[in-house]
Amino acid sequence: MFFWILVAVLTAAVAAVLLLPLLRAGGRSNVDDTNDAEVYRDQLEELMRDEAAGLIGKAEAELARAEIARRLIAATAREGASRSGQHPATTRRRNLLAQALIIVVMPAVGLCLYLSAGHPELPAQPLAARLANPGNDVNILIAKAEAHLAENPDDGAGWDILAPIYYRNGRIEDSANAYREGIRVLGPSAARLDGYAEALIALSGGIVTKDAREVLQQSQALDAGNPRTRFYLALALEQEGRRDEALAAFEALAKDSPADAPWLPLVKRHVAGLSRGEQAKPPGNPDAGQVAAADEMTPDDRRQMIAGMVESLADRLKEDPHNFEGWMRIIRSYAVLDQRQAAEDALRTALKNFPPQSENGRQLLALADELAIKVEGSGQ
């Protein structure tokens, strides 16, 4: 009920503002023109008396008489037009029509539009109520978790839950901070350290920086057989140009992995490339110089470097659209740069080259799910 009262008050206020100039214009009646003519006639009579009494010269009297006569003629013409139903009456009719439109039509049209497009029966949903019952709204779930952690920063379980959600939604820097807070509160574990390292790598555009290597080495000390840790450490060796050591690390990981492990195809591609002794890196892959430079960069400089690498990778993928690893890297990089539309477009193009039913297509869809990227017709 309060809503409709508020709508009525606002409508009345708007109507009053629009009606005011029309009412003023419509308030002018024929009396104004009649009064003007009477005033000019009185002035003429007074002028004649002054001239007869010698209070004004003949020449000055003629000039004044001509001016008053001109005004009298104009006022008389307006009076005659008003009486004959010409322009002033037409103006009044138009004013009345405009007033009717404002008073009747405008509120009626607004009400019809609201009833057709709005939902007057929908109950109010204040922020507090939505936070209390977020349903499947990820943004509200995140907001609720953030509010809780702002009041309880030592809730390690909360940071553990929020960190991967941040990562899947492309908030990589927030994800890294959440993992770091979880480690601070609950201490290091292989899962937390790997998640933190992966966020650092994503922030660097796929470069395993010095900070990320140190975190991965801590994780390896806790769980030497963790395939996630072993993969990124082998990738660090490859990026540093230590090909033989990288090849040995990837081969050992492939040997220890189950036949149906989702990471195995990617590991085998690295093994194949290193076994052929390829000097050129896959498109978009950083060289040893870039890896070393990334360690010394500020976050802004690193982000600019990532943008440059992504642009270069995009150009090379146009020339070689069957480079699966390149598509994986560019989709993740777009997510890091918060270019969600570009990530969706890249995923859509990649799935044209690697159908969703193929092994590579399934990995692309898994990455899209991880980064909360949705593409119509992708099978998600």
C-alpha cells in the first residue's frame, strides 16, 4: 500500500510541475485586453486635457497621441480577435487539451506500462533478506561470505571456501589474497599452497614466478606426490630453459599418473615437445628472460606484460587455431584480465576446433566451468 501512495504522490508532483505554466497561460482572459483598451482611452482623454490646459506642447502632444493610438489599436484588435473566437480561444483549447493529457493520459499510460512490465505482486527484497536467503545467486553468496569474514577475519574455513570461488569467477587477485589468509589462519597445506601458487601463476599470465615456485616447493615438502605441484614445478623448469630437467620431471609425472587422469594429455604434449628438442616455445609461452623479468615487476607492470603476451598469443592462434595449449592459456589470461566477453569468445572459437565430445574439448569445458565462463551450445 505504501508503494502505491508513494507513486500517487510522485505522479501528482510531476503533474503539478507540468501544469503550472499551462494554468498561467490559460488564466489570461479577455479582461486583460479590455482593460488595456480602457487604459489607453483614458490616456488619450488625459492627453487632450493637458494639451488644452497648455501643459504640453502641440508637437509633443502629437507624438504621444500617435503612440497611445498605436497601442489602443493593438489592444482593440486583440479584444476583437478574442470575441470572434480566433487565436486566443484556440490557445485556451490547446491548453485544456494539454492539461487533460497530463492529468489523465500520462498517469494512465504509466500505470499500464508498469502493470504490463512490472511485478506489483512481487514482495520487497531488501538486501538483508537476500543475504539471508541467497539461493543460487553466486554474487550474493560471495557478498555474504565477505561480510562474515570482515567481522571474523580469523575464520580459516571461510577463507578456504571463498578462495576457489573467487578463482572460478575470475577474481584472481582476490583469490590469491583469500588463499594467503587461509594459510595465515589455518597454516599451510598442500591444497592451500597449490591454490595460492596457481593464483599467483594466473596473475602472471601463466609464468611460474619466483614467489610461485617457493610456494610450490613448500607444497612439495608436505606432499611430494601431488601431481598439481609436480606439473607446475616441471613447467617452471621448462620456462627457465632447463629442458632436460623439465623433460625428466614431466616423464616421471606421466609415468606416475593414472591412465584416465585429466592432466595426462597436457603432460604428454609437454613431453613430446621437449623430446623433439624444440627450441621455440608454444605460442604465448614466456621465455626464460620474461620469466626472470616477471619476478621483478610490479603488479601493474606484470599486468601490462600479460596483456602484451595475450595480444601476441591471439595473433598466433589465428595462424595456428589447432594449438590447444594456446587456447587454454588465452582463455585463462582473459579471465585474469577480467575480459569475460573475450574469454567467452575465445572458448567458443576453441570449441569449433576441439569439439566438446573430444578429450581436448572436455578439458576446455572443465576450464570454463572452473572460471565460471558460460557459452551457449557448449554443452555446459
